[in-house]
Amino acid sequence: MFSDHEWSNCTIPYFSIFGIRNVKLRESKMTDSTITKKEIKKKSKKNNQNASKMRRQRGYQWEDTIVKRFNGTQNWKAFRLGSPSIALPDVLAVNNDESAIFTIEAKSGTGTSLPVPADQIERCLLWIKTFDIYKKKRVILAFKFLSKKRINIGEYEARELREFFKIWEESLEITNCVCRYDGKIFAKINGSKKELFLKECTMPFKTKQRTSAKLK
């Protein structure tokens, strides 16, 4: 049997053991928290990469659709010109019989708006200016709002599929712009928005356009 004095001496390492155990528990919790944060960050990065890949795929599919529609129309011939890293329009379409050339920027998505950077409009304008032989020269901004609207990561709701083919006039100042789901176009200048009234181009093939205007 231990004396009271001996028991008293034994309590120091006894409590020390619990103190060490508590420290280890705290360290374990901190480690678990660090691992969880890393996993969340890794998952978020992967989701962003997947979303970016999906956006590119939608863009390529829309470009292919436009090319096939043109090529299925009499006297028109269209081509996809290259990847986004190359300073070329998304699609080039020509009709030699009607002396017409279109350079097209194609945007597709599940959001409520689709942006077009100013440099992409500029490269389209440069291309049509290069081909002086053609009498009808058009820069077309082709927008496709898919039949599902993104409301959260991996979550969508049904809506009407809409397409717009807007003519960017050479006289307009080149700016960043955005097309809304209702078809309205806004320029983005110094952080503010200004509505642009772009004409709707009647395409030589069947579309999901909500309004139309004759190509003059």
C-alpha cells in the first residue's frame, strides 16, 4: 500500500499523462482539419477544371453545329479555323455565288449571359477587312443558350433553348460585350454597361432564333 505522501507524488505523472493525451488529441484534430481543408481545396480545383473542360466542349460542339448547318446549305462553305490560343475567328463561312463572307465567334452555355472579349471581335473584323473581293462582309456573334440553366454546381433546371446571331457593325467601337438570355447585348466599358442594339442576322439555315432580320 502507498502512503498518502506517496500517492500525492504519483499524481504528478498521472495528470501529466492526461495532459500529453490532450495535446495529442488536439494535434490529431488539427491534422484532421488540415487534411479536410486540403481535400476541399483539391475537390474545388477538380470541379473548376471539369467545368472549364465542359465549357470548351460546349463551345466546340456549337462551332461544329454552325459549320454543319452552313455546309448543308447550297452555295455555302464553312470551316472551323483553330483553337482559342490562335488569333483566328471560330468559324469562317463563304458564299462565292453571293460574294458573301462571315467571320463568326460562337458562344454557348448554361448561364444567363454569354460574354465576348473585345480581342475576339477585333480578330473577326481584321479577317473580313482582309478579303476585299467579297461585297457582303459580316462579323457574326453566334450565341446559344442551352435548354438547361445552371443553378448550382452540377444542378440544372429546364428552360427554352435560344439562339441569337448578332451582326457586329464595323462602325462600332470594339469593346467587351455580353449577351443575355433575352437576346439583349451590352457593352462593358470601364466597369459600366451600355446596351448595344445589334441587328439579328437571318442565317441561310434553320435556327432557334427568336427574332429575325433580313441580310441586306
